[in-house]
Amino acid sequence: MIQNDNCFYTVNKKVIKGQRFSGERPLFESHHLRLEDIYIGEGESAIKECSDIEAVNSRFEGHYPFWHVHGFTIENCRFEKDARSALWYSSDLRMTNTVIDAPKMFREMDGIVLENVTVNDADEYFWRCNNIVAKNLTLHDGTYPFMFCDNIKIDGFVSDSKYVFQYVRNVEIHNAKITTKDALWEVENVTVYDSELNGEYLGWHSKNLRLVNCHITGEQPLCYAEDLVLENCTFGADCDRAFEYSTLNADIKGAITNVKNPTSGRIVADAIGSVTIDENIKAPANCIIEVRKA
């Protein structure tokens, strides 16, 4: 067996084409298998304890179809609503051009490569997964995608799921549009480039969060943050009480409505509507706040 680009493969595979499977574990302990135009119907754990699997142009409706699968490719497939909890305890997956309607996918996995994947019920997706690379990923609805994940790189991401990217570490995001609340809570070592971040309470309790060329909207952004960096970012008019109890270095393009009680660091912007420094500010209380000179 050979490993390449996060997926296992062999030269020759058994091919199963145009068949329907149902019931309990119909393909249990299968290896070196190519599935073309198959249908997994009612039942559970159709493809379990398997390795070196390709699934192409296929449809999945039964529960838990891919558990404990190692080295597999899913291409141009559809997971229907009943195919819940479909990918758990598995590794080295490449998924392309696939639509998923079922919740609670991608759990306790290592090595996930995604391209052109759309999820229509992203409830509790990507929990405790490591080493995720994604391009053109869309998540709709659901709560808490990417909880407790480590080592993620995404280019092209659209999400309206609630509470996205909480407790993640070592993440790089490019060209995203995230509309939610409580995004990026308690994250560590995360950089977001060229993105739109919409929603209240962005990035609270984060460590080493860096935002580059981003547009931010929503009230009370980026509070309780440690070593926060903003480079060439813009803020919507609704961003009040920003940076409360944060340590930061922020270069803001344009105006910010209100800055409240930053702990330390430096904030520079083209315009600042108001600054609130009151008796509740925390030591060392030495943040430099400046309006950029014309």
C-alpha cells in the first residue's frame, strides 16, 4: 500500500458498480475497493473498518456509513439527511464535489482534504479533527463547527453556522465570509486573511489571533484577547466597545465607532468615534490609542 497526498491507494481495486446496499454492515472489513454509482440505503455502518476505498457518483442514506475507515476518497457524492454521523474515527480522506445534507459529520478524524464541498446542515461538524485542508467549503446552518480542531488551512469559505471555530489551534483562513456570533472563541495561533467576519462577540478569549485585510461587523468585537494583531482591517459602524481587556497591536483602516478599556498595546485608526476609559480598566492600562495623522 502506498500513501500519497493524504490518501492511501493501490494499483488494483475491486470495482462494484450500480448496486444497492442496505441493512447492517454490508461492506464491513472491505479493502482496496472502488464503488461507482452505488446507493447505501436504510441500515447502519455500511462501510466500517475498511481501508483504501473510493466512492464515486454515489448516494448515502443509511446511518454512519464511514466509521473507522483509513485512506479513502469520496468524489461527486451526496449524503442525504438520514446519513447522519457519517464520518467518524477515520483518517486520510479526500472529498471533492460533494453535497451533504446530514448533521454531525467529521468527528475524531486526522487528515482531511476537501474541495468544492457544500454542507446544508453543519450541526456539530468537524469535532476534534486534526490536519484539515479545504478549498471552496460552504457550511449552512447548524452549531459549533470545528470545535477543538488543530491544524487547519482553508481557502474559500462561506458559513452562516453559529459559533464557528471555537477552541481551535493553528489555523489559517483565506477569503472567507463568516456570518455568525461568538466566532473564533478561545482560539490559539489563528490567522485570517482577506475575509469578512460578521457577528457579535468575535474572537473573545483568543491568543495570538491575527486578522489581515479583514472587514469586521458586530458589537463588542475582540475582547479579552491576548496578543491580538490587526493589519489593515476595517470595522462596521456597529462595532462598539471593541477590545475591552485585550492586549493588542491594531492598525485600522478607516473609522472605528468605540474603543473600550484595552489593557495594553497600541491602536491606530484613521478615525475613532469615542474612547471609553473608566475605573474598570485593568492593569497595566497603558494602551496607546491614536488617530492616524493625515
